[in-house]
Amino acid sequence: MERAPAKTYCIIGDPVHHSLSPGMQNAAFNALGLNCTYIAFRVPASELEASIQSLRSIKIAGFNVTIPHKVAVMKYLDELDATAKKAGAVNTVNNIEGVFKGYNTDMHGFIEPLRRRKVDFEGMSVLLLGAGGAARAIVAALSEEKGIAKVVIANRDQKKAGELARAGEKMGLKCEPLPFDKVTTASPDADLIVNATSIGLSNEPSPVDSHIKKGSIVYDIVYRPVVTDLIEQAKMAQASVVYGYEMLIEQGARAFEIWTGLEAPREVMKKNLLGIFGEPT
């Protein structure tokens, strides 16, 4: 039987050396016997447009987009899926016969671990740290859950926090911006705390410190280290935790399915990630 021609996929971002997507996606391709390769390209912001043109010229089969390009990349694409339009950010692009179509799989990636835990969103107060591309996707995902009382968006750049709060309001959520240095005034009342910033990536101390409500849920989208200081503090406060790698697997699995039309081998992807940094206790 003739083997299908090789396809190449990649991730673009800056920095991108820490990305675990190449290992995870290559493990998935190998598990299903697909003749595909996934690589990482560092693309500085000033080179984004030229890099997209290069990806077109080499007929890249598809690619992921990470910090800082999730919003900026949209203007260089041909089409946007409903998820990308709603989130106002793109993290997955599929090349459909020369047409670059953008999707947002962060929405699914974020909400799926909460749905799996059968979380009840009714009356929930959410504290969201950050207002970048990932935070946009999280607000869009939360807007599809019924009964959330309010979402407090804490960010250093108050203009960005205000913009995201207004976008959330348009999606039907009650949102309010909060200066980042005031997070500990909101965290003790939050039923769900989500870190959508890069704080923790370099073992920085948790911005909410120990001001976490017992029985609440703490979700850190930073996936390396697996146990950030925020996760550590959450455990000490007897809160439930959701690990960043769970979102990473789910958004990656959805991207894989968009590209291949096949069900993603989630267990293989999880095993690849946890083989790198070990299962959390």
C-alpha cells in the first residue's frame, strides 16, 4: 500500500523553545502511523507577516500559534472559524488546499477539564489573571456556561483588562476589571481562580499568595513546571486544582482532529507529556 505523502506541521511563537507541542503531536502522529512531522519555529513579532508567507510557500499542512502572536496572526489568515471569531484569538491554523483557516482550540482545551469534573457554574464567582490571547479564549469558553455570577479580570495593563471585560459583557457575562496589585482583595471570594498569565513559568511566587478559599477551584494554565507556586498554595488551602497540562492536551487534541479528521490519541499525548515531567502527586 502506498504511503500518503509526508505532511509538516509546526508551532510559531517567541519564545518557543519551551513548547511541549512538538513531542506531544509527533507522539500522536506516530501512534496512528501518520506520515507527519511537527516542528517548532521561533518567530519574533517583527517577522510574523513574512513567516506566514514562508509557511504558505512551503505548503505547511497546518500550525499552532502561541505567545505573542495569537491575536496579531488573524489579519494574515484567509478565513476564521466561529471559535476564533468569538475568542478574538487564533491558536490553530489549518491549510485547506491553500486557504489558511484559523481556529481557537484554547476554548475547548480550557473548558473540557472542568466539564470532565462536572463543575457546577451556577452562581460562580471567577477571578481571571491576565487579559491576553489565552484569557480571551477563557472568557469566550466561560460565556458558554450558564449561571456564572461574575468574572473579575485582573491585569497589569488596565486598558486591556477593560477591553476584555467589555468583550465578556457582549458575550453575556458580568465582568469587571481589577488592578493586578489588588488580586488578593478578590481571590478569597473566588470560586474559580484561573491563571492565564506566564507567572509561574520561572517559578515566580503566586500572585494570590495564600488568599484562596477552601473548596474553590484553582486552574493554572502554566504547564511547566506542573506544580507552580499557585498550585502549591491551592493545595494548602484545600482547593481543587486543575493542571495546565490538562488544557495543553485538550487544545492539542482538538488541533490534531482539525488537521487529520481523526480522533486524537489523548492517552498517548498525556503519556508523552507526563513522561517529560512526571505525574503530579
